[in-house]
Amino acid sequence: MSASRSDTLELRVPLWLLVLVTLSGTMAMHIFVPALPVAGAALGAAPAGMQQTITLYVLGLALGQLVYGPLSDTLGRRPTLLVGLSLYLLGSVVALCAPTLEWLVGARLLQALGGAAGITLGRAIVRDTSAPARVTADLALLNLLTLVGPGLGPIVGAYLAEHLGWRSIYLFLVMMGCVMVLCAWRLLPETNVQRKPLALAGIAADYRSLLGNRRYTAFMLGGACSTTALYPYLATAPYIVHEQLGLPISSVGWFAASTIIGASLGTMTARRLAGRVSIDKFLYVGASIGLSLSTVFLLVQLMGWMTPTLLLVLTITMTFGAGLASPAALSRSLSSAPALAGAAAGFYGFGQMAMGALGSKLVGFGEVPAVACALSQMAITGLALASYRFALTRTVPAPTGA
């Protein structure tokens, strides 16, 4: 696609719409968490059963992104996104009316399979349409929503559940789904001008090609680690904040929301400096901040120095590093496989959710939540730094805006 073609399309695709469809999938991940006890009592479901509504959502979000990318490479971004958003809306409606836990779990899975379309195709559309100097900046904005959505969701969900009941959460998501479907149908043009025939063997070949692309794989793995390094913290925050520090349970949501501050500051820094500083520097600096802060987190915990203020400072600084490195990793990974932008975006999103699920699982093996959180984050951010090192020693340095 020529630069002039990109510039023309860039004017025709509303960035706010891509922001909305991306946010819908990530925010819905944890928006239901505060209402789990109330909804469980209403449906007569045990806590373990209610937890499936979160687990299967993450699973659906991961698997869905493997499908939408290759489909959009073949069928086009617009029809594929409209199908995904329609599934998201249908899942939200079923969840709103769900009479039993089984219906709710199935609705959440359907909702996630639809929400995955917004995350994957928002990135692919940016890659299709943004001029080279704008790619990193626009991807940074979309990637920010993958970082802040899980932190923003519990705040919105807690407010709705407390004041309007747990089903109001799904009424909110139904309204969001209606807006997205209508706006995408009316405003979104087709942006994929290099479509190819649909073939299952071809999709498998595309993923084999991506896995065989060492640069793409390394950038993807590093970006997945950087983006989801905060997941161990989100999984252990209730125990650290409430049980260890003795704060009321209502404070947990605000400590989770502190991740939004750091990630936002990091992403805004990346957007502001994109075009003036090589994005490869963002990778090293962001991953190094994450590894350093997780190490400090462990030392503070072992020395018994942890306080609410220090916890906030550590969390905000660490997520600043994630916000700095993640958009650069996304841009570099998609640039490593330009002919497979849809599949590359989908596999990147799958890696994010898979690594997030792994990080959340790892903290369950430790007896002290804060120690388990710090060790998990050290492992994840260390892997991110190693992945970036591997990728950048085998490729030509990126220009400042690509």
C-alpha cells in the first residue's frame, strides 16, 4: 500500500471507533469480578463455578484472536469485525437474561469470542491505514487499552453492581455492543486491499510461517510479557491490599486502577517520542524498568517495608515500563510480517492472553501472595528483556516512527 493510499484511508477510519472496539473486549474481562459473590447468590452457584465466567472469558479472548486475523486477511476487516461485534452483542444479551450459571458461562464465552475481534482487527486496521510515521503512535493508543482495560473494568463493574444490581453490568455491555455494531456498520470502510483466497491449510501455513519468523516470534513474546506483567499483581491485589496491609476490600479496585496511571503515562511518553526516538530504545528501557521494579518489589516485601504508598509507587512505575515497551513491541512484531498483518495481530493477541493467564496461574503456587507476585513478574519481565535482545541482535534497527 502506498503512503498516499495510507494517508487517505487514515482520514476515513475513525480512531475513536477502533479505541471503542478494542476497549470493549479488554474491559469486559474483569468488569464482572466485583459482582461474582452477588451474582452467585442470585443464581445459586458456588464461587468455583462463578470463577468460570472469568476463566472462560480469558480463554475465549485468546482463542478468538487466532481466528479473526486470518479470516480478515481473506474476507476483509469490515465483515469480519461486524460478525465479531455481533457475537459480542448477542453474548451480552444472553448474559443479561441468563437464568442459570450454565447460561451465564456460555454467554461469557460467546461474548469473549466476539470481543476478540475488536482487539485483533483494531490493530490490523491501524497497520493497514496509518502512515509509517503514525503506526507506532496509533498502535500505542490501542495497546494502552489492553493494559488499562483489566484495571478499569472492576471500577465500572463495582459501581454498577452496587447501585443497580449485577445484571446492570450486562445491560451496560449490551448498550456498548449496540453502539459498536451501529458505528462500525455506518462508518468503517474496508481497509484490507490485499485479500487472498480462504483455505484452512493456508491459515495453518500462515501460523507456521509466523512461528518460523524468529523476529516476529521474539517481538511477539516480548510484547506479550511486557503487556501482561501486571496480571500477577491484579490476581494478588485483594490479598496484598486487604489481608496483608489491612485495608478495606473496597480499596482493592483503586489499587488495581493504579495500573492505569502507570500504563497511561508510559504509553503517552511512547506516543510523544515516537518519530524522534528509535522505538527499539523503548523496548529495552521499558523491560528493564519492569525487571528492576519487580526485583525491588521482592526486596521490599522480604524486608517487611511494604506500605500502601510504596505499593502504589512500585505498581505505577512498573506499569509505566509496560506502557513504554508494549506499543513498540507490537509495532515491531507486525512490521516483521507485513504480508500477514491480520494473522500476526491475532497471534500477538493470543500470546498476550496466554501469557496473562499463565502469570495469573503462577501466583497460585506461592504461600505469600506478594512474594509470588514479585517472582512471577521477575520471570515475565526477564523473559521480555531476553526476547527483545534476541530479536534486536538479528534485525536492522527500526526507524524512529515505524
